[in-house]
Amino acid sequence: MEKKFLLILFLGIIAPVFLGAQSTKAEEEEAFFVKKIYDEALTHSQAYPWLNHLCRRIGGRLSGTPQAAAAVEYTRQMLDTLGLDSVWLQPVMVPHWDRGEPEQVRIVNSRQVGSIDLKALSLGNSIGTGPQGLTAPVVEVKSLDDVDRLGESLAGKIVFYNRPLDPTQLNTFSAYGGAVDQRGAGAARAAKYGAVGVLVRSMTTRNDDVPHTGGTSYSPDAPPIPALAISTNDANLLSRVLQNETVEVFIRNTSRMLAEELSYNVIGEIRGSTKPGEIIVVGGHLDSWDVGQGAHDDGAGCVQSMEVLRSLKALNYRPQRTIRCVLFMNEENGLRGGRAYAQNAAAQKEKHLAAIESDRGGFTPRGFSADGDPATFEKRYRKVTQWLPLLEPYGLSFSIGGGGADISPLKPQGTMLFGFIPDSQRYFDYHHTAIDTIEAVNERELNLGAATMTALVYLLDKYGL
Amino acid sequence: MEKKFLLILFLGIIAPVFLGAQSTKAEEEEAFFVKKIYDEALTHSQAYPWLNHLCRRIGGRLSGTPQAAAAVEYTRQMLDTLGLDSVWLQPVMVPHWDRGEPEQVRIVNSRQVGSIDLKALSLGNSIGTGPQGLTAPVVEVKSLDDVDRLGESLAGKIVFYNRPLDPTQLNTFSAYGGAVDQRGAGAARAAKYGAVGVLVRSMTTRNDDVPHTGGTSYSPDAPPIPALAISTNDANLLSRVLQNETVEVFIRNTSRMLAEELSYNVIGEIRGSTKPGEIIVVGGHLDSWDVGQGAHDDGAGCVQSMEVLRSLKALNYRPQRTIRCVLFMNEENGLRGGRAYAQNAAAQKEKHLAAIESDRGGFTPRGFSADGDPATFEKRYRKVTQWLPLLEPYGLSFSIGGGGADISPLKPQGTMLFGFIPDSQRYFDYHHTAIDTIEAVNERELNLGAATMTALVYLLDKYGL
């Protein structure tokens, strides 16, 4: 390549960032410190060993279970090793749902396929069928609106929600968002018309044999009915069968809600040197579903948030503001931890400048979504996007969108919310399944996420909002 | 968020691309067609089923083996199903290296660890030790320069190259590029001073038990000596042992070079309607190493290139220029296919406008590197970067850098070369190993890569260079 062209490139693209009129020594130092953050995460991160313990030694950490309690204790101990200014547990009462015995879902006496078992998981919060199970004719629908149209004709039936995720959505979270009403609200809607149970196509873009659990919500207006997810391959099978005949399905699950349990958000902080009253939160949720190991959802977000504090300490960074890692309890089936945290913050009159949540898996970082109080959001968003020259070399950008479920209750307090956005392609292969295990997590991708979160925390601390 | 701010965002970011003064109906149609390309790949791609066959039914496809021949036949048959204008095989003689019996590498009688087997693979093209194996003292070095400094003192020794990949390189190909001279040239350099064998730390950022093979080259100035890779965990172990004592290592491998074999590049094309003499190549390499299944390296690049043609046909796109898919033979240990293709193109006086190679794995797309004749590169690069508004919504950018080994012999013919650049974080977990299998490939990521290559082919065809 011609040297002249290289020079043009340099002057046109690189120089304005680090040299030239707009650049200062301070900016060069910032770029250098951001590089140090990434170097530290790629050489000394503890995120993967911590995640390995959470996944292999503890496993799935559903709220109210002994595993969730073990995860609270383990992460508290690990935060205690980091030389933070404070580590504490914030009590919160959580629901305790129990899956019960392995689920049975069976097409009964089909002319086409005979009797055949389907791969199924009860949806979180679902009631059980009772020990005898239940058998009923199945009606396939594609939407809640379909259910409203079919109305009373669904009495005594099992409603089968089978609208797939849209595979043409580049961002799989958009595809998920376009389908998940079936899982979250499908049981309540069908129950309104007298349906006796629901089956829901698993929330994934893949066609495979892995059922995906996840929360469902009942309505006070209708009785709870059993709700189960079936794998996408089995949803396709059931749909094909239904094209040619009416079939009955047998369902048996023994899921039930137990008494609430005392649990905790796990919190550690580095106290700010000059503005300790301005708090920057970085967090994920420590609970997971009971199947699998909750590796990407959301062990990854927890260990990344812990790693933010570890690396700031390792780099001898003294923050002006208070940097707080919060591992929220009960995101999956209640959001009790996120709500309790925000309530407590309000009661204590704490000022939360910003909160960053990582709850989209431990994949290669792409940037952050941002959300906040409309009164200040424009100005603040413009400010953070001025930091892009420091972040773009790491493949990062900002977009406008929700920050995350656990930190969302802080929004009314004027907190700027950031959602860490990694590459989304693989997330819904694993989400809420038995295969969300440590093997699905790449150590470098996980660590790059931690570094990315640390970089934003550093800039928020240095410049405020 | 305030509506006003949304409007500002729209006017500032989105509108200039698709509306406003610079935008035209043609540009809107282009954006629409690029979207159709992605939709097609995300709904009807054959890339993954094809890759599944290459990986599970055929497996590792080292040049000269029956598996390589089966891959030629299979991909030819699949191209024949696409309704192309021509499908043909381009003969090329290839080396045929044989790994022989499972390798043995053993630390012998260490005071610290006793005798212990290390996980090892002969490097490609390596000679064998003979059936008795060989035992010699080991000397650890970090570079070819170290070897030059140690000089004649290495006579009769086994040289152990142990400089790790730099984990702080964000792009793992940069880390690989900074270490791979040890594998490629280490044996020749050590042999110059009378060393009897070399061990090379595997080319990966991970610490694990998986040895990575890959080509080594001998020099006419020194006798060939056996060269093997050991896993990074075992390299760390051997290095620790060597800190406290001199140890001998036993090596036994029966690798050897056999007679050359006739093989083929597999080629299919859609003939251009108005400019058939201007050829746009899209390709990968059909051979792989013998261990594993050559899934990411480079089955992925092959099936993506085939998918480019399939999807253009499925979308009823009639190219102006000739679009040619080339599956190159023998990239791994000879580059005979790439060289033969370019020689033939020159002999036939074909004009290759551009060539795109996919040989960095089937991961989420990030963009393309570009390279070409210095006399025209500036102008052409400026032209392709004008297409960025169409590609940036898919997370893509252009950078300056090599296009790929197989297409590099076309550069002197004035061809613009593009390397497809996917996310690099996981590639060297699998590269040249027994774990480069179909399970390591995500179907959506693979298909997004195919769509990305198709989009560039479309723009090159529409606008030329």
C-alpha cells in the first residue's frame, strides 16, 4: 500500500482521536487506562474460575433453594477476598417454586404417530396437574388474539401456543420479545376461557430437542392452569399431527409454589474518595432457573460485575464516586431483589448516578443500551456518546433501550440505566435450559465483557453525568 | 423518551442514509435487497446441512486422502443441484502427508514429575522419528532469535518453543501472527544448529489439553527433523519442570510424506448477463487437517461460499458479472489449489475483478479486510467504503489487510481481495484440533456470514470497482 494513503488514513481516522487539535494529554491517558483495563481482564480475570464454581459446584440457583443460598454465601466470600470497603447481604423475601417430578407430556393415540412423549418443562410458577395428570384435546394457536377469538370454544381444552421466534430479526432479543407474550401471559389468557392447560413452543430460534422454561404469570381473573414448554422440534411435530386430526395430549407435572424464603442481594463496594454519595451500580442476577447451571443467565453477569471491582482494585484505581457491585436475587420469578434494592435506596436517600446490568450472556461485547429519566436523558446520552472514541476501538457502541430488569426500579430515582449488550446470536440456544452450562461460555468473551463494563464504570466515575 | 429527541436521532443518524438529499429510490431498493439477502440466509440457508455432511459423514479432509476426494465429489454434487451455469473440477497435484501412528511425547525420569506423557500432535509435513523414537535433552526457547543465540549448543537437543500467544491482543489473529513463526519456521531454524527435534507450544490463547497441529516448513539448508505441537497445559508443565532440572524427552512419531496425488478445486458459477468477462470469486478451502472435522477451518468458508450462489439463485438475482464459487484444495500444507487457480486464470486471460475468501471461521460477521494492487487500491477502497451505510446496520466495517491465502496469488493480476472477518474470540480454541467439529459451529452465526458475503458480492456486481 502506498505510504501516502496510509498517511491519509492516519490523519483522517486515527489522528483526530489521539492527536490533533481535539486531543489532549488527558485523552491519551484515558485511552491508555482503558487499554490497561482490557489487559488486566485478559490476563488476570477471576470471572471464569468464579463462574466455574457457581456452575459446577453449585449449579442451578432457583430462588428459595439451598443452591441459591450457597451462591449467596460463595459470592459474599469471594467479594470478601477483594479488599473492598464493605461487603454485605441485603435481606429479601423470595418466592420458592418447585418443579416437582420430571414432567410428562404425551400425544395420545394419534392415528399418525401413535402415542409419543414430548420433551417438556413446566413453566416457572406453574401449578401442577395433580398426581393423576390430565388428558384433553389440543387446540393450536399463534397468539393471545387467537385465544380471544376462539373464546369459550377452548373450555376443557389444552391450548398450544406455537408462534415461532422470527428468525429474520438480526437481534435475537427482538425475536424473543416478539414471541414471549405466549409464555408469560398465555396461561392466564387461556384460563379465562376455561382451558385446562397450555403448552408453549420453546423460546428459541433453533429447531432442537431442548425445552426452555421461564416464568409465566397468572391473572386474578381466572384460575391458574398448568403451563409447560415443549421443545421446538416437538412443537413442529405436534403442529404437523394437528393438521390432519384432532388429538389429545396427556400432561402430568407436580410443580407447586412453596412458602416464601428469606434470601439476599449480595453487595460489595469501593467507597468514593471525593463523591462517596454518588453511587454507580454494576450488577447481574444471582438466581437462575433450576435446570442447567445458569451459566449465561446470569452467572456470567454476576462474575463480570464482581470482576469490575476486582480489576479496579488490581489496577490501584481510586474512584471519586462509590462503585457498587450488586448481585440481585430473584430476577427470574419475582424481581424481588431488584425491587427491594431500589426501595432501600429510596428509603436511605441514596443517590444512584448510574446502574449497569449484564443479563444478556457472556458473549463478545458490542456496547450498551441506555435508558433514563426523560428530563435529563438527552443531555446525558449526548455526554456518554462523547466517550465513543475511547470505546469504538473495542467494537462498542451505544444505543437507546432498556437497561435490565433488576435495575429498572431505579429509573424513577433519576438513575441513568445501562444494559451491557454482547453479541446475541447464541443466547437463546441456552436461555432457561439444561444446556446453559459452563461449557457454553468462552472465557475470553466473558472477560472482554467484564472489561467493557469496567471501562464504562471508569468513565462514569471520572466524568459523572 | 421525549419525542423531540427521537426526532433528533432520526434526522441525525437514520435519515441521511435512507432519506434526505443524498438518498434515492435506488438506495432504498438496495437496502431492501440487502435485507432480503439476510432474510433468505436466516430462513432457507443450506450452509449448515452441507457443513454437517462434510463434518460428520466425511470428517477431516487432508489433501491427498480419500476424505478430501469425497469432499470434492460431495460439494460438486451439491453445486450441481443449484441450477448454476457451470460446475467443474480444476485438477491440481497435491502433497499427501500422513500422520502415522498416534504420537508419543514423554518427559523421562524427571525428579519432579517422574515419567509423564504429554498431549501431542505432529506438525503437518513433519518427518517421523523412525519406529524406535528418539530421546534427547530439552532446551526451552522463546523465539527463533533465542535459537540463533544458543547456536551450536543445541546440537543433539530437542528445542522447545514456548512463547505464548499474547492474550492482550483483542484480535486473536494478531496474537496468532505474533507466535506462529515458532511453528512454521522453528524446526528449520533448530535443525540448522544440529537439534534433533522440536516441540512447539500449541497456537491458542487457551490453557487446555488440546494440541494444535499446523504446517511446518523445512529449509534446504538443514536436514528435516521431527516437529510436534504439545498442548498449552503440557507446555506449561514442561516449562515448570525445566526451571529446576535438565530433563530428557522421548518422542515417537511415524509421520511421513507420501507420493503426490491428483485432486481438484471445485468450482461453480453463475455467468454474468452483461459483463460475463468480469469475474467475482467467493471461496474457502475444502481441505483441512486430518484431526477433527475441519468445521470452522474451513468447512464453514466452503459452505458459506456455496450458499452465496444458492441464495442469489433463490432470490432470482441475475448478476451482470460472473459470480464464481471456488473451493480451493490444499490451503493447509501447500496452497497448490490457490496457486493453480491463479495460474489458470492468467493463462486463460480471465479478468478477476474481486475475490472474497472466508477462512476465519463461521462466527458472527464483523466485516471485511481489503487488499489489492497499490496502483488502484486507494480509489477502490474509497468506493467500497461508500457502501458502508448499507452494511453498518449488520455490524460490518471495512479494514485494510490481507484477503486470505488461497486468493492471494490473484493479487498480481489486479484483483481486489477481500477477507471475510468474523468475530475472532473463539477461533483459536478450535483451529487445527480434534475439537474443530460441527458442534463448535452456531447455525445462525454461520448463516449471517454467508449473507454478509452475499451482500458484498451483490454490491461488487452492481457497481464494479
